[in-house]
Amino acid sequence: MENLIFSLNATVPIFLLMILGLLFHKMGWIDDVFAQKMNKFVFMVPLPLLLFNDLATVDFHEVWNLKFVLFCFLATFLSIALVSLLSLALKERSLRGEFIQSSYRSSAALLGIAFIQNIYGDAAMAPVMIIGSVPLYNIMAVLVLSIFKPGQSGLDRTVLKRTAKGIVTNPIIIGIVAGLLWSALGIKMPHIMEKTVTNVANTATPLGLMAMGATFDIRKAFAKVKPAAAAAFMKLIGLTAIFLPIAIMLGFRREELIAILVMLSSATTVSCFVMAKNMGHEGILSSSVVMLTTLFSAFTLTGWLYLLKSLNFI
């Protein structure tokens, strides 16, 4: 019972914020335009500042773990390779790009930070996990969506170049790099700056989760049931069942293991739908997987946390 309460305390507050966003949307307090602007604001300002603050205020040598970064990179790469093989079972070639992307691409930044903060009080390992996984998320998303774009058999190099530039100028990546440099150089943050950065950074999690909840549409969850259910299963259960035991055998524990769990098993990020639409795909499968994984991740993440806590790995 103690382990179950621990797991519920870690997951329920996060999903309650998403439910609040959904309720505020139903009440008309947050409309679609406002939710989109909230998402953009969180991505551009509070979230990068939160990542910067978490890294800038800790010892660089204590946080940096090359073994952990390499594991996140390799687990992400192998996950993409696995779901790419599974996508060959789809008869509609045009759906394969969306299936692959939505099966592996997690809400790693927002949910990863929220979970680790909720359990351990800071999110120091989340930025390190993001370094190992998120750039690869974006690069591979462009590749698979270009290759399987409806009516196209080759690679859209223009989009690939634009995405490469987008990764370099990504506010989250900039926040992480700036935080690592600040920590490595041992610069002491002035109190006024520290207080301001902390206050803004603290808005990232509640605003981001409520904006995510406000964009939830249950009707889209069942638009393409079979491929969406298969992708959702891989996202929430399949990949975690394969790579989490390997992470445990390699000796990862506590914050590291939680960050890996979120990387593997959190809901599919809403940016999957945005990118699919912008690259000429229908987007229905992507939105279906986003909705299904968002709906069921409350239960699966609680289950994974309960299992890890019961086995004394976290």
C-alpha cells in the first residue's frame, strides 16, 4: 500500500493539472487559441529557464553522466528501428511515417521534468536525458515523415535542413547548453537573477500541463483505432518492457531510472501531430495516438512506478 501511495502521489497531481486544463477549456476559460499560445510560451520561456536553472545551480561533474546519455541515445535509436520494422505491417504506406513517429516520440521535456520534480524535488537528470534523446527524436521524425510522405518516395532535403537549423536554435536545447556551461564555469548566480529565473521557471510545469489538457479531444482518440492502438501499446508498454530491464541491469537507479522511464513510457508529444500536418500528412493517426497515450499513460506510468518502487529501484 505504501508503494502504491508513493506511485499515486507522483502521477495523480500531474494528471490532475491536465484535467484542470480540460475543464477550463470546457468552461470556456481556455480556448484553442489561448491553449496554443500557452504551449508556445512554455516552450519558448519557462521550460528553457527551468532546464537552465536546474543545471546552472548544480555541480556539472556531479550531473554529467556519459554512460547515461549514451544509453538514452541508443535506447531511442533502437526504439525507432524496432517500430520502423513493425510499421512494415501497415498496408497503407502513407501511414507508416506517422506510426513510427508517434510510437517513439515522448513528451520527454515537460513530463520528464514534472515527474522527477514531483518525486525528488529537482529535475537535474531530465535535461541530461533530453540531450541524449530529443535531438534524435527530431532528426528521425523528419526522416521518416519525409520518406513516407503521401505521394513521395524520396527525402525532402529542404525540410531536413530546416529541421537541423531548428534543433540548433531550439530553446530547450539552448537552455540545457547554457545551464551546463554556467555550471561548468562555476559562475555564481546573483540573488536577484536567481529569484527571477526561479519564479518564471516555476510556471513551466503547471502552465504546460494545463495547456496539454486543454488541447485534449476524446473524439480524436478513436479515429484510426487499430494502428493507433498498436502505436499506443508500443509507446506506453512495449518499448519500456524491452529497455527498462536493460537500464536496471546497467545499474541506473533513482532519478536516472525515472528519467529513462519517462523517455520510454510517457505520452506521445502533441508536436507529432503538428509536424505530421506541416509535412503533408493527414495527421489523424498522430492525433489519435496522442489522445490515446495521454488518456492511458496515467494508468501505465503509475503501474511502472509502482513496480519500480516495489522492487526498490527508485
